Amino acid sequence: MKRLTILGSAIAVSSAALALEAPLKVEGDELGATLQYSMFQSSDSDDTSEDTKIVNLKAETTYQTKKGDWGQAYRLAAINSQNNGGGGVERYNASAKGMRFLQNSDYLFARLAAEKDIQSGYDYEIDLVGGYGRTLFDTERSTLVAEIGAGARYLKSGTPELEDELEPVATLGALFETQLLEQLSFSQELAATLGSEQQSYESISAFETKLSDSLSAKLSYEISIDQTDIGDETEQVSLIGVTYKR
């Protein structure tokens, strides 16, 4: 029989993916940073085995700007998940996105992303995608943005057992934000990358409460799913932390 102890007000099963990205709401110059943490610990009630402890740490920095009809967004992210029972995750991601706004609600975009997954067996992954985005509605309290795109994904092998891979991909994404209370907001991000060899999906649900003009506390629940010919992998993580924006 298991006894569960939850530390840091979060439950971590594994770690979330970094390569997938939902749309952004770009309105002007903004610099942001997020640091989130969670710990999960379980132990046998008879104390016959060692406690299992999983620690997750996620850091992200973003910068976006809009000048006239042109917008840009940059992102750096890292996640580290350690399990004293064996295994772990270590990923790093960088992306750059350019946008050309056609009207108030429509835009074209191009995005280049690179990811390094230490445990994947590949040296790196590069995604290049272009597509169309639209703000479906934007009220005083709520916003919904959706994107569709197409491009290519390249994986560079890091071991003799794996081959380099290049495949066409289609992407879908959506971002919903709403102000629940004066100091409390909710956001839902959805993203999918659909390739011939692999299909990836991600969902991020988050609550943020303002601590000051530029600082907020953030609680998020993230799910990522990878589907391949050899099987499916699902990762889940709940994280609590702080977000800085100015």
C-alpha cells in the first residue's frame, strides 16, 4: 500500500515537452520570464523500499515586439526532471517567430525552432513551419487565437542505431485567455505537430494571480503526448512558480 506526500503544492508524473508552441498574442514590446518547480514523493508504508522522489524544474524566457504590421517573438526554455528511482529528462529549446499582420485579426507567420533532448538518442531536432493565424475574438476580458501551418521536421541522429530523419509536418495551435477576476486570469494553450513518423500533442492549462504590476504567481498543468509506430508516450506535470513580465 502506498503513502503519498506532495511537496511544493504540485504533482509531477514526468515532464512536459518544449518543442510545441501555441499561438502568441503579440501587441507590443514585452519581456517575460517564468520559473516553475514541483516535487512528488511516494513511499511504501512498510518502509521496505526506498522512497521515490521526482523533482521538476522548468525555466522559460520570452521576448516579443510589434512594429507596424510586423511582429517578432523569441523563446528560450529548459526543463529538468530527476527521479531517484532512475531515469530523468533534460531538454533545451530555442525558437524564433516572425509575423506579418494582414488586418487587425489575420496574420501570416514563420517559425524556426531547435530542441536538444539529452535522453532522446538524437543530437538535435529542428522544425521550420509557416502558416496562417487569426484572432477569432478579442474582448475586454477574453481572447482566442488559432493557427494552422505546414513545414518540415529534421532529427539529427546521435547514435549508430538511429538514422537522420526528415519529414513533412502540419501544425495546429490555439490560445485562449480570460480574466476571471481583477487579479486572477486563466489560459489554455493547445498545440499539435502531425508528421508521417510522429504525431505530437500538448495542452497547458494555467492560472495566474498578480502579485505586483510585473510579478505573478503561476500554477499550471501540462500534458504532452507523442505517438509513433513503436508506441505512444504520455507525459504529465503540475508546476507552481512565478512569472515576470514588463
